[in-house]
Amino acid sequence: MIVGGGIAGLALAHNLRDFDPAVFDRRRFPGKKCTGIISRWTFTRLNVSKEYVDAEFKEIVMRYGNREIHFKVDLLRLNRERLERDLSREVKYYPITNAEVVSPKEILVRGERLDGTVIKATGWDGKGRKVNAIEMVYEPIDSDVITVILHEENVGGFSWLVPLPDKTLVGALGYGDVFRFVPKLDRRLIEVHGGPIPRCKMREAEGLAIGDVLCSVKTFTGGGIFSISRLIEPIRKSLEGDPRAYEEELRSLRKEINRQYRLVSLAERAWRTSLRLGFSLLDGKTLSVGEEFDLHSLLLGRLLH
């Protein structure tokens, strides 16, 4: 039984179809709007069709003032909204159902106790630090490069522009009112969405868990799909009677997320200095980014040193 029908719960259920899992979700409809930029490695681990890939990217340009750093990457844009909707149709999905987790072996649904292995995918509970994100969807532009913009006043945050074949995603993330940091685009505005994103150290959980309930999101960008992809196979092995892979992956993830948290907190305390130093050393340079896109501590350490 999977409690939570977001991307974590539905992707897990998709990969555990032979176990015939039931997914309980308190929402009325699946499908969260998301920028959805992930590495090819993460996409492969999700084990979903390539039809959910809207675009591929080989370059990111990071800007601070008139300085730039270029990154060679291998990234995909996952259409998370459509993927969630489709996955909910292929598994036993129960919307508008508030399932209370009693223990790792029991849940309470509408007063009825159900027994079985419980996997928590309930999402972030809203406790702890958070950053605010807003994203605007515009008509498409002629580009195939992701642009990331850092600003001295947007401490611990950034702005972005992601060109897709049928639209352009433009947004900003940070503390407080981030609307003023959203890049301006001379295109017709189609829609606006956004919300809070957790920024915290990874949490403990009783029993099996996956997704934002663990606060296993990349500290700076708020991306959580990479950790979801890493836990799918270990959870399967645990269900098959070998919990070691899941426990080891949790330790590895916790080490990475907590390292990211410390590095971001350090950068926030000296934000202007960090930006000026990093961009003065790397201005105009091109860096190849592989595992660093998911393991941000490697990239942050590289930029800070």
C-alpha cells in the first residue's frame, strides 16, 4: 500500500506493478506542474516511456551580472503533469482518500484498518525551512539552452528560463517575494503556477518511504525526482526480503543531501562574496557536468573552491 499519489508514489507503483500496489491520494486529480529538468540517469531509473520527454538539453548558461559560466550537460525535460495522470490510470489509484499511516504495516482509511506493507509517499509536511517558487509559462522562443540567473539580492535563490518546443518556462526561486527576480520575456503569457519547496536536511522515517516526506530534495534547486529514482529499486529489494539495499541507499542519500544543505547554508551567509568569487574565477569557462547535476555537493564544492 502506497500512501501518497504524487510523482513519488505513482512512479514507485508503476515500477512495482507485479506487486499489485494500491495508491491512496488525498488529492482529487493527479498531475503537478513542474519545471521537470532531470538528468538522463534519473530518467532511466524511473523506467517510463520516452514519450514523456518534452526536450533534451546539452548546455546550461549560468549568469551573474555580465559574467557567464557554461555547463555541458545531458538533461531532459520530464512532462511530470502528464506522466502523473497517465500513471494513475495504470495502477490501483484511489483519489480523494485520506489514508492515515498507523504503522509500517497498517493504515486507516475511512475508519477501516487495512493491513499490509505501507510505503509513505505523502510529500512534504510543510515543517522547516522553505523557499518560494513561481513559474510563468510563455509562448515558445527559438533556443535550446537553459539559462540560470543569480542575483545578489536573491540570497540563496536563482531564476531560470527553459525553452521547450511548445512553450517557455520562466521562473524564480528564493526566500520572500521572488516575483521581482522572474526574467522578463516578450512573449504572450499562458499561465502562472508555483508554491513552497522544502529546504532542509534529510529526515528519518519509520518503515519504507520515498519522496519529499524524507525531505530528500536537492537543497539549492529543490529537485526531488533524482532521489525518487534512486529509491525505487532498493524498495523493491526490500519487499523481496532484502532491506539492506534500501538502508544503504538512504544513508548515501542522507549524506549527499545534508552535505548540500551545509554548503548552501554556507553560501547564503556570504552570498555576495560567493557569487563574486565563483564567477570571477570561472567567468567565460565551460565545465562538463555529469553526476554533479544530481550530486550538487560536488558542483557546489567545485564552484566554492
